[in-house]
Amino acid sequence: MYYKGYALLAILIASGVVVGSNAYAASAPTVQTDKTSYQSGDTIVVSGKVTPVAGQALLIEVFNPSNALYRADTIVPAADGSYNYNLKIGGKLGPTGTYTVVVTYNQQKAQTTFSFTNNITTGPGGGGWQTYNGQGFTVQYMITGGTLNNITADTTFTSLKAYITSTSSGTLQLKIPRTVLDAKTDTGADDDFVVFADDVPTSDVNQTATASDRTVSINFDQGTQTIEVVGTVIHVVPEFGAGAVAAIVLAIAIVAVVVTTSRHNRGLTFLPK
């Protein structure tokens, strides 16, 4: 009889272990990406599922090919335990290679990998450059995720401001001649440009330089409308509009008439009748 009791107890314990193991496995998160390979301008969709715990956030970490942390964010899964996360790769920490995505939820981890090709050329002489001719200056550019509409120069703020239509997250590259805009320290050494996206400072920027130009690569979010690059020295001379030129010519003519009249009237004497 005791043996039957021990046998029953052993069965119950074994059942408990199995149930516990299944419960533990069920709470482990899953993670995958919508594709296995991507290139510059693509949106990487990370998704998966967890056994939801009230108030528990999911940690997402993305490591680049050098195993350096590229991005870390927390999101709250949906009520059914599913989650989605959109990622863009770019900038200094976004080289070509294999990236690892690690998710942590309720003290458990899962991971996946994807390959990324950075086909944005940041050095001078690369293909794909287009030329923008502004008023009094010329720069070259490349853009993904949208179109470039206009670039204006502001001599007051020593900056170039690009107006874009962004249909998705992307990258704008500007190859700016030093004879147009430059950034220097007080000692005359090269300094970084300060960059604004929709008038908000952004650090998601890669900058390179040669003796003749400065190349700035700016990553932007979908919906961004303006990107401004601020330096310390600007050599752009704003062009006068037709109205301004006409006004200047008229002013010069008036001054000439006044001076001429004044000279001719110096020797005249008016006598009373």
C-alpha cells in the first residue's frame, strides 16, 4: 500500500515538473524580422510574441557587426502578447554586416540576426550624386526615403537649409564645398557642423571631410520636412531680386541727379525783380 502511495506521489511530482517546464517554455519570448537581409533606406520590422505580464515592458537591443550596441528601446506588448518594432540603420554605427537583435522579457531572452548592406557612399567621388544649383552656391546631394525640393542659404545663421518630402525614414547626404559653408574652431581647426531636423538638434549624423569639401550624412524620420546644417563660416553672397536691383538703380539715379543739380546751381545768383 505504501508503495502505491509513493508511486502516486512520484507521478504527481513528475506531472508537476512537466507542467512547470511547459509553463516556463510558454513564457519565453520569440523574435524575428520580416526579411533576412536589408540595405540602406529599408525599414527593418522586428516582431514576435510573449506571454504577457501586466505592466511588463519588453527590451529590444540591436548590436552591429562589431557587437557594439546600435539601438536599445523598450516597448509594451499588445494584450495578446504580440509586438512590432520598426528599425532604420545608418550613421557611424551602421556598417555593412550581420546584426543581432536581442529581446528580453520577464527575465528571459531570445535573439535573431539579419544582414545589412550600407550602400550609401560617404566619401567624395562616389556614384549617385546629384547637383543642386542654388542662388550663389552649388552642392551635391544624395537622398533615400524622399525627395529634395529646395536648399536655401542663410548668411545670418551661417547655414544651409534643405527642404525635403520624406515618404519614409531615410538619409540625406550633402557634399558641401568649403567655399560655400565651413565649420572652424577658434584655433582654425575643423569643427563639426550642427544639424537640425525640423528645427530640433539631431546627433544621428555622419561627417567626413577633405581639403575641398565637407560631406554630411543625416538620417531622418518619416515626415521630416527640413534639415539645416549650421557652420561658422559661409561664403554665399545672396543674389538680389529684380525688384531690389531696380530700386538700387533708381536710388543711384536720384543721387546722381541731386549731385549734378547741386553743382550747376553753385554759380547762380537770384536777383529780386
